[in-house]
Amino acid sequence: QQKVQQSPESLIVPEGGMASLNCTSSDRNVDYFWWYRQHSGKSPKMLMSIFSNGEKEEGRFTVHLNKASLHTSLHIRDSQPSDSALYLCAASTDNRIFFGDGTQLVVKP
Amino acid sequence: GALVYQYPRRTICKSGTSMRMECQAVGFQATSVAWYRQSPQKTFELIALSTVNSAIKYEQNFTQEKFPISHPNLSFSSMTVLNAYLEDRGLYLCGASPQGGQNTLYFGAGTRLSVL
């Protein structure tokens, strides 16, 4: 079922630094991507979605999508300790949404 | 706003027994409900997608015989884990969407299943 692969598995960045997370799908039928964030013990919450080639920015968060390579990346600038969480990439195909196993981000003060 | 409630939040069952978990959508009509399992090793698997007025679609390695799902109306879904064993442990998440596919999923806090 592993249609969505994320890297790295875990990432440590200093407070104020840039965190870059990657996600690729192995399914050529994927049409939409999302990034979710899951704080420890909480439910995943949608962070950003991207459906078209290019870049989308919301505050400190930027998402890139290359549909040809089915690759998306999430970049968090000026990372804060409160950004520490599991970041999940999701992709939809045939009306179903599949998730990767996530990147565990730790932002050290 | 859109909220999804799941209950129970935690449950423990004996190996070979069954347990039922519920998912309630509040503030929107859950046309689609997807059930996921997040294992202790953090793998995130889609179990099945239930869309009102369509057949429930189970993913590979998950069957209706093991994980029967009910989605009787636009605000409620339930799933039972039959004959639970150690490999069924994990956090079961319900993700509800006003429509399928392109719409954002709203997740409940999950039901954490432990098996003794």
C-alpha cells in the first residue's frame, strides 16, 4: 500500500532554522497532494494543499509540487519549537487518500 | 467549524475478542469516511473508504470480514475490529470529508487499541 514515501524519517533543526521535508508518490494516477501535521497525541490537521505545479506560500510554510516527478516538498522557515511534530504527506488517487509514514521534526531551542 | 469525534479514545481488548469504534461528524455532512490505522511503528495505512450510496472499498490486506464498517448516514460511521490480535494494535483514525478525493479530510482524535 506504500504509495507515498517521505524523507527523511526524522529531522532535527535549530530554532530559527529551515526545515525541508520531501514526499514522492509511486502511483502515476495521483492527482492531489496535502501536508498534514500531527502533534504528539493529537489528530492530524491539514497544513497545506497543493494541486498545481509550482509553489505555494502561507506564512512561514512553502510547498512545492512537481507533478511530472510526483514530488512535493514542504519548507518551514524560521522554525519554532512549536513546529515540532510528525509531518504527514498525503496523496489522492481514485478518490482515496493515502498517507506516507511521516517525517518527525524536532526543533531545538 | 468541522469537527470529528471518535470514541472510545482508548480501549483494551483480549486477544481474539472484538471491539467497535465510532466516528461522528459535527458541523458538516460526511459524504466520505476513510478509516486509517497508524501502527506503533508509525506506518499509516488506509483500511477502507466508505462513501454514502457507494460500496465500501477496502484496501489490500484489509477485509470486510475483519473490519466491518457501517456508514448509515451523513454524520456517523462505525468500524469493528473482529478477533483482534497483537498485529491489530494501533491508533485507528477516522477521516471524514464533505466529498471524496479532492477534499480535505477532517480527522478525529482516534481510538487507540491495545490487545492483551
